[in-house]
Amino acid sequence: MLPPVPVLSDYGISPENGFLPDRLPLQHLPDPYYNKWESIVANLQALLLSKRLRGIIHDLPVLTTTGLEDESEWQRAYMMLAFMAHGYIWGGETPSERVPPSISIPLLAVAKHLDIPPVATYAAVVLWNFKPLFNSEPIENLENLSTLLTFTGSLDESWFYLTSVAIEARGGPIVPLMISAMTAAREKDAPYVTACLRSFASRLDDLSVLLVRMHENCDPHVFYHHIRPFLAGSQNMAEAGLPNGVIYDTGSGTDTYSQFSGGSNAQSSLIQFFDIVLGIQHRPTGQKFDKAHSDQEGTAPPPKHNFIHDMRRYMPGAHRRFLADVSLCANIRDFVESRKVDTELTGAYDLCLARLQNFRDKHIAIVARYVVMKSRETPPWTRDESNKHRQNLALSSSSNNQDGKKLRGTGGTALMPFLKQARDETVEPAITPWKKTMGGGFGKLKGVPVVAPPVTDEKLEKTRSVPDLDLQVNGLAGSWAADVETDGVGGGGLCHY
């Protein structure tokens, strides 16, 4: 028997905003005791530019966390300390493998409270790092968003983070929608589950539209050489100058090296929720699906590192526990499988897989343009003597990369093989035979987009009433296709220049 369906409020998840906080992130800690932290992050760009950040942090007293009260204060403290730590590590000519006690001691304490690693995770740079320009306008509107903290002070960096904020906000209502669909599946209410899946597919189109807006205000050169290096972690970063990782110095004299991934979109609980609720299984990178062997006990290959599952460690503890509990009772795939004759239901389910794969195609195209193509350019130090002796993720990637397979993401994993495999795995649970066509589709010809049937008010009245279930399909995502054969990484749209 399946466990109870999770209740969102038990995990601090908003029915409107999803994994974004229900209350807007704090713009300043109320206790003046923390003004020294606030002063540093308010001048972070200038301190990095003038190479004074490390000296200022060395002279900073160790502040305790006793003045932090509600969760929004802990979240802002974590965000500030993570930005300071990454600025300290990556802000010099060479990376620092030791973070001083003035940052390490409070960062470790805050991270322990939030049950999250002491690095600049997706939560630090996206989930808790935004404010609306006007409270009367929705936060899913990119033009109504601003960041609280950046390393560079550039529009490009803000836009990079805010695109993900808008995606999280627009995708937030999918969480209660699909939780209700799981309950309906238990009650064998196929029409309602079908309506939910169609709405899910429609909103995935919206997320794809937001994702491809990345190129509007984020320049690939700025991202690759000025933003990306600060987001790197300390795991698999030997070529970038951290062969052993980083020591969080607490002054005890017994501190050892730690290795953590940096911020990664794989740390988005929303995207992982999509996979779980649809029954999508991700394998360790490089491991192929073998149904014949997986069905035979004792013949499965030995377990390997699974990057997507590992990224759950970098989510806030409550979000990680929510995904674990949803995994125990996810029943949509089994429900659809048991009703293969219901073409409305199976078509809606397969459409969600197609739309999610389409979203991942667009992500691959963005990575191709912003990372792979930039890594193949002439390294900056051949043109600028001031960069000759610098070490960071961008410079090491440019100097060593000959193809996308060797590139590492800020999370520390092999970049393109991981993304392409995750994209291909998205449609493996399909009920209808999947045709690997340009743009993807079930039974569709090349170049013909799959369009989600609209969910009418009349249809919903016959099933159940769920707020915001009737969603519109956007044309851009339906007509844009990624050419996954181009250079082995995916072209189309963002890559055709």
C-alpha cells in the first residue's frame, strides 16, 4: 500500500510559488549586529574588482548566529556567507583552498540549521536571491524581478539567476496540481488525471519560453569568463586550481579538506519533482538502459555515481525530504500503464514527457552556446597578459577542452554527456512508441510540433475544481526545435549565429 500523499505545508512549500519562499526573501537582516556582513555584500563587486575582498574578510570578526530568528533570516545569512565564501575562494589570481574562520564558522552553523551544504547552491543564488520591483505584479514576470546579490554587478548575472526564478515561479502551481493528480489516480479518476497532465504539458511549454529568453540579457562571454567561475564548487576542480578541495577553517587545527559541488540547475527541486511525478528514472552518466538485465536479479551492473540524485544533497533539507516522500508514493506512471486503452490519458502523459524533453533540449542548446562554444575560443590569456597566470574554471576549461565531453559544469560533472543522457532518459517511460524526430513527438513527423490540447472550463467542471488548471499553450516553444545532431550537442534557436 502506498504511503499518504505529502502535504505541501509540512515541507514549507508554497501552493502558489512552489519551492520559492512563500514570503519574499529579506533584503537586509534586521539585527544591526550583522551590519558588517551586509556592508561586505553591498560592496562585493567593488571589493572583488579592487582585490580587497580577502583582506576585508580576514579582518572580519567571527559573528555568531544567535541573533538569527525566523527562517528568512537564516536564509539571507546563508546566501550572504555563501557569496562571500565563493568570492573569497575564486576572487584572486589563484583560488584559495582555505576559507578563514570569520566566514567558515558562521557559514557552517547556518548550513547545518538549513540542512544544506556550505556552498553557493541553487537555493543561494536563485531561490532566496530575488525581489519584485512592484509587489502588485507577479514574480513569474521577468521584467518585474531584481536580484539581491551578484558577484559582478552585471545585468547578465542578474538575468541568469532571474530566468530561473521566473521558471520556478511559473512552474510552482504544477506542484499542487500533480499532487492532486496523484490523489485522483488512487481514486481511479482517469478524466481528472488526464486534465492535470494536459495542463502540466501546457505549462511546460511556458517554462521553455522563459528558458530561451536567457539570451536576451545574458551575454555568453560575460557568463563564461566572469560569472561561471564564481559559481564553481570544490569537487573535481583540480585543473581549476583546487586539487584537494577547500578547508573550512574553524580555528580548531583539525579541519580537513572538503569537496562540494557548486551551484547547478540540477539542484532545482522543481525539475526533479517533474521527473519523480512522471516516473522518469535517471541513471549514472554513461550507464545505458538495459531492460533485459535490469529485470534479472543479480545481473545489474555495479552502481555508479548518479549526479542527479547526488544533487538532492544540495537542496534545502525540507525540499529534499519532500522529494523523497513523493518518490515513495508516485503513482501516475503506473496508473497510466494500467489504462493503455485510454488514449486520452496515455496521450496526455506522453505529451508531458515530450514537453519535458523539449525543455531539456533547449537547456542543452543554451549550454552549447554559453559553455561549449565559448570553451573552444582562443583562451583569453593569449590576448591579455594580465590573465596569464590566473586560475579558475573558465580558464582551465578553455585550455583543456577539445570537445564538450571534457567540460565540467559548476557542479563538477562531465557536462554534455550528463545533459544529453538526462534528456534521452526523459522519454524512456513513454507509453506510445517514441519517434526520435527533430523537436520530438509521439507518432509525429519531423518538424510537426506537438501541441497540448486546451483544457476547457466545461471539462474541468465535469472533473474537479483546481485553481489555475486551465493553462494556455504558447506558440514559441511549440515551433522551436533543437537540432540534436549539430556538432553532437544540440543547435537550433540559441546556437544559430
